[in-house]
Amino acid sequence: MTGEPQKSLAGYKSKVHEAGEFENPNEGKTPLNDSDEYVLRLTEFPHVKTFPQIKEKKDGSRVTIQVDKAICVFEDEASHNIVTAFFRVDSLNFSEDEAFESGIVRFFKKIKAPLPETGDIEWGNHFLVGMRFRGRVVVGKDDKKAPNGKYFLDVPTCRPILPSDKNDGTATTPKPDASLANALLLAKGAKTHQEAMDKLQSAGAPKEIVMALFQANLDGKVTFPI
């Protein structure tokens, strides 16, 4: 990564189509492994950065293209280790075959909050600071293939949090009753989760109300139309 300016993913619209040295934030924390499952929380709204990427053409030749990726920072709630994910957002592919599906599409599908397959995507309705889910990590390795204390999200292992993970008293967990009732009132008439989130955004709903609806939808507690 270089010192190039980053832009917020807020307001970034993705069209739907058929490295420097920094202090390691995980130093001194309990190491993670690639076998255990962790409860992960989004710590900040993702930023977008342009990266070069090699693309192989149909004739076998290769070209370098520029792609926009969302840099997502998650935290393991138990150890406070930082887990990173890089999702391409300038062009998305939806497919029944995961091999051809965009990573960010697969991620939201895995946590049971699928993205809309048509039109532009308003990422502020999908990436909510404090959102929680379960998943495993890929352990980073150094040049000698030894763990280097860096962790990356293992997207295929992601899934919604368990009932035992909910309402655990942390500051990031929304109060469900009043907040959800207000969210349902503001989103009344919405036919889909995306439309409901759009209504909350238009109404300028506070974070706790948005989070209440988002989490209730993940938990299967919201039926549409509202």
C-alpha cells in the first residue's frame, strides 16, 4: 500500500454486470488460527482504493487493469485482533456458481443479507459499522511461510451470528425493542430489505435504528412488505 489518498465507500455506486510497512495492530494479542470460528465486527466504514490487477484475455494474453477495492476492517470480539478483507467494487458478478461470483456478493449472501442484483448499490445500506457475523480467517505468512500476525477474512466460511452471540451487552449491540419498532414504522410499506434501508436513509434515521432493522433482517424477524 502507498500513501495514495483513499475515498470513502459511502456514496460509491457499484454497477452490476453479467504494499508498505506499517505497525501490525495484532502484535501482542492472542494469535488466531484458520480452524476456529470467530465473531467479527466491522470497526469502520470501508474505504476504496485502486489497485493494479492482471487480467487474462480470451486469447491467453495478459493485461494489467485498474480495479477499485473496498478495504474492510473487522475485529475479533474476543481477542481484538484485526481481520482485513479486500473486495472489488467497481464491477460485480452474480452467479449460481461461486467460482464466478464476486467476493463481496458472496460475503453478503453468506451472512444472509444478499445484495440486490439490479441497478446501483448504495453501500451505506449494507456496510454498517458494528455489524457482526461469524467466520474463519486466513492466516498471513511471511517470506519463510511462517505466520506474520496478519489475518484475512475467509469469505466462504462466513455466516450469521448465533442466538448466543446476540444481546451480549456490548456497546455495539443495538437495543432491539424500541429501535426496531421505530425502524419498522419508518420503513412501513417497504417491499424489500433494500427499499426499507433506503427509507431509513431518506428519513435520516440514527444508527441504532438502522442497525436494529439490519440485524432483525439477518435474524429472520422481518417480513416484507412491512
